[in-house]
Amino acid sequence: MTDSLVRAKAIVSMADLDVQTVKALVERAEAFKNGAQLQVSSPVYAANLFFENSTRTHTSFDMAERKLGVSVIDFNPQASSMKKGETLYDTCLTLAAIGIRLLVIRHSENAYYKQLLNQPNLPVALINAGDGSGEHPSQSLLDMMTIHESFGRFKGLKVAIVGDLNHSRVARSNMEILNKLGAEVYFSGPKEWYDPKFDAFGQWQPLDDLIGDMDVMMLLRVQHERLNQAANASFNADTYAQQYGLTTERAAKMKPTTIMMHPGPINRGVEMASELVESPQSKFVTQMQNGVFMRMAMIESVLRGNQLGGLK
């Protein structure tokens, strides 16, 4: 078992992870869910730097760290020296200097992590908890765990990613890794939120043409904070739900084995009918549960990769 464990210096992008690594992380996360135990044997101090709002990702990283015996040092961006003009690098430099060895960061800047990697004075393990509209590797990996739990495979599955594609870091991370894993990816939602670059990973189709054939329906939140003023002013939730949402009428056309997924937060009655969120085919709650175990696997991998906590 030890030889199959992942050892990574950092986990910042799904593009850096090959199929073998993803499958190994899924296997390890499933082991944690099934009762595997691990505690660091020497002290490790972590800080979770969330410069964008978060409930699920922030708290599940916190829970995962504590389950592994990692000590979490509180960090509040609103009370930090970044409010005085300190750079992200210098903030991380300060934390490293006082003994922080694991940094989990969410930031509004795409690929913010590039300025932090391979810096000689930053001897830290780094995990990207979301960068702008770039990537969200921990959400993508917990999604892969949830799909694997449901089907036992990826190859040949038909997966629809539906909604605000252009602003979604989850969509970008998932479309890339699902392709590598052998799934068939489809897209739907407003055409104005579709980037032709996504053609490399799948094809766009009207939602009603997809619904009966898919194994996985992956809904995305409308990201109003990333839309311009005109787009927000013209947005109508009821109209969106009827055109692009997973309504109860559409869900009735799904195969009985189809699962529904959403990274959260859900706008009930917009991306998904409220009645569907906790229905038997919905994996929304399961995704949140799996997030803790996948983040444990990710944290373990970077601790091993950096020889921290007595793990090798």
C-alpha cells in the first residue's frame, strides 16, 4: 500500500496530475472514508488563507487537517497586513518564517500560485483551494471520488457539465481530468458563457437533447460576482431555470442510474429544483462528505512530498 501513496510537493492544478495519480488519490480518499487512520508523528502547522468567501472548501480543509493531527493556525485576511498593502508572497514569507509548513490558499487572481512555487525562502507545502476563474483541484478530485464511488469506473461514462461554464474553475478542472480518465464530456447552458476552447474537451448541446443519455449531470452555479453589470441586470432566475436548470420535469427524463452533482453553493430553484437537491439521485451531500476525505488524501500527499510530519 505504501508504494501506491502519492507524494507531491504541491497540488495546484489538475493539469499537473496524471491518471495514475488521480486514481491513487481517489483510492486513498476512499480508504480514509472506510476507516483508515493517519496521524502526523511530528508537529505540522497549517494556515488556510481564503481571500474569497467559502463554506465547504474552507471548513472541510480545516476538518481534514485536524483529522490528520495537523495544527491549524487561524488566519483572517480582513485582519491581515495585506490590508496595509503587503503582498501575498510577503504574507506567505511571514507565515513560513514563524513555522507554518502547510498553506492552503484561495485567491481571486488566476494562477496566483506561480509566484509562490520553488521559492527558496518558502519551505511550505502548497495546495490551491481555488484561483479566480482558473482551477479548483480539490473540488475536481472529490468529484472524481464521488463518480468513482457511484460507478466504479470513468471510462465510457457520459458527463454533462451545465451552466456558467466560462466563469467556473470547477468546469475547467473537471473537463480536463474527465477527458484523461476516458469519460465523454458534454456541455450545456447559455451559449454566451461557452468558450470555444472547451471544444477540445467535449461538445455543447441543448440541455433537453442531453438529459436522457447522461450518466452524470453536473450543474454549476451562476457566478454573479464574475458577471459584468449588464449581465447581472438582465439576469432572470425563473427564465434561467426554465431554459438551463435541472427542473423536476427534466429530471424525470434521466436514467434511473444517473447521478446529479453540484459543487455548491446551490441556488435552489435556479440551477436545480429545490426538491432535487436532497433526492436519491443527488450526490450533493455525498460530495460534501467526500470533500473531507479527499482533502485528507491531498494533505497527506503534500506532507509526504515535503517530508513533513514524520511522513515519508
